[in-house]
Amino acid sequence: MRIGITCYPTYGGSGIVATELGLELAMRGHEIHFISYANPIRLDPGLPRIHYHEVEVSNYPLFQYPPYCLALASHMAEVAERYHLDLLHVHYAIPHSTSASLARDILKPKRRLPFVTTLHGTDITLVGTDRSYYPITKYSIEQSDGVTTISDYMRRRTIDVFHVANDIDVIGNFVNVSMYRPDPAARPERKRLMHVSNFREVKRPLDCVRILAYVRREVDAELMMVGDGPLRGPCESLAWDLGVQDHVTFLGKQDHVERLFPRAHILLMPSELEAFGLAALEAMACGLPPVATACGGVPELVADGVTGFLEPVGDVEAQARRVVQLLTDEALYRAMAQAARHDAVTRFSTDLIIPKYESHYERVLSAK
């Protein structure tokens, strides 16, 4: 198939999933065309069957806000016609679904161009529920020829909030278990915690620093903070306030987190809400048990007490106690790490998940 993929190219779960999906599909022989305003994160240039088309937005003086949605729709139609795309797959509802709907209408007199929308989380739980965007979000979902989402939680939330009649196919996130794998030789002797996010309020990165402060009362541990965002500065200040600044390393944005997970022992994911928890899945594939919060779709991924621990949002002490428990009980840690890896391989590997997307595409293409 020839597939156009549009996503936010920035450091976030939806863009990462979209990029990895495109790479996996290309490895399976499909021709992939990324259409966005910047090269997606984790997309290396020059890969076989991978193409990138940049959307340029004119800065006409009349426009107070550049109309990216319209420029994207126009470029989608242009690329689809020029490269004979079979379908578009857009990630994150606003504005990508809206643009895809316009592109489909532009080409309608000439040919059929169906599009699939994948809902990832905040496009429904945050942006879509805003009064300014609710009608267009609902409309764009209903206009989609196919709709997928990453967890049962997200499916229920979409139906409850938008009352859409579309069939919503739940296809969980995935991980390349050959790339994301344990490497005992890389793991340091000193206990190391790890956090990966965009450092926004919903990810609660400040809680990670607080957890480290609690843990260090009993265990000599350090914290590796991966990513960047508005709360990075406050996290650095809090580390100084709590006296743990020498035990926290801020690495900023990293394209190859698969090299970092094996160098840690535990993933911290204290989020306010996660539609799925991609970082937890990638950590599990590398043999890191996540200590996370029981929110959103996370319980569908992490089996509490088996592949990781789940505690209430904001309960820093409870999360810290679980970290200490894992770091001081070698048999428990080993069993949980092995269970986490096994779960990632047997439930979420690319070999299991990517064919589900291919089947979804085939159903959309065969529909009248």
C-alpha cells in the first residue's frame, strides 16, 4: 500500500507512535509518505520506502495566525495525487483529521482517498473537550473512514464524550522487542531511576524528584530525567530545594531512548493521566518494571504487582515505597523485570500489532 502519515513531529507519544508505525510498515514493503511541518522525531533520513513532504505555511500579513490546517489539507491532496496514495492515516484528531477530510473532498471528483484517524489521548481528553474545538473534533471523527485508538479506556472516553456512532478499533501501542531489550552489561551498579516525558503538568515530573528524595533515605539511588518541556526548570529548582541536585541528571530530548532504558533499573511514570503509557511499554521491553499511577489506560498495560506497581496519582510516598521495595528485594525485582519483558514480547510486539493496522487499512479500502 501507499500510505500518507501525518502527525505532530515533536517529542510526544502520538508522534513517536506514528513515526514508528511508518518505519515498521516500510519494513513490511509498504510505501510511506510523512506529511508534516517538520521531520518527525525518530525519523532518520534516507530509509527505504520512506518519504517526507514538508508543509509550508505562507506568512501573509493578513493572517494573524498562519492557517496550517488549510496548508496541510492542500499538501495532503497534492501528495496523494502525485504519488497515488491509497489512504491517509492521521494521528491526533485536531487539526489532522479535519485536514484529511478536506483533502479527501478536494480529490473526490477525481478519485477516492479514505483516511484513518488514530486517537491518542489529549486530543480527546483535553483539546477535544474544549468548547472551541468540540464541534470540529466530533465532526472530524465522524467523517473518518476508519477510527482507531490505543486503549479500551480511550474508546470508552471517546464514545462518552463525543457520542460518535463510528466503530472504533482498539489497537494498542507496540514496541520493537529486538531494539528495546535488556542489556545487563549496560546497567550501572548504583540504582538508577528513569523518567521520560514532555515535562508538562499532566506528566507530573516534579513527583519524580520528590520520589527520589524519599527513596534516598533508604537506598543510594540516582534519577535520570529524559525529555524537556515547561516543568524542566521547576524540576531542577526542586532538586536543589530537596538537596538531591547531585543525584539528578537532566538529559533533555533524546532520539534513541532504547539505549537509555537498559542503563536504568526502574521507570517512574507518575502521570495525572495516560491514555496508554508508551514509555512504560518501552521500559518493560527493556526489563524495567514501571512504578506508575493507576490512571487512564495504564492498568490495561501494567499488571499491578506482576509487571510493575500502580499507585494513586499524587501519592508520592506510596510510589517511593514501591521503588524501595523493588530496589531492596532482588528476587522480587528479578521476577518483575522478567515478567515485564515477557508481557511486552507476548502482547505488544510489532509482529503482533502492526498486522492489526494492515487489516484495518484493508477494511477501509474495501469499503464502498
